[in-house]
Amino acid sequence: MKNYVCTACGYVYEPATGDPEHNIAPGTSFEDLPDDWVCPVCGVGKDMFEPEA
């Protein structure tokens, strides 16, 4: 599973860690995040993320 980077603020979503503050379990791939999930740092949507190089 790839990490994804927020192009607005640089936050990196790591599937191995998930997003515990928003009840996203470790092991959840970026593609499996809910459509209404937003960056926990700046609040932009999934469309503002790109795969980490």
C-alpha cells in the first residue's frame, strides 16, 4: 500500500498507521478511505492527495 501526500499542506497518509483520530484503522488503504474523509491537518478532500514519490 502506498503513502499519499496532501498537496496543500504536506501531510502524509500512511496506510500502516491509518488515522486513529478519525476512526480509520491501521491497514486501511487510501483508496478504501470514505469519500468524505479529509486531511486531518488542513481539511482538504481526498482529491488533493497524490501518491508519495
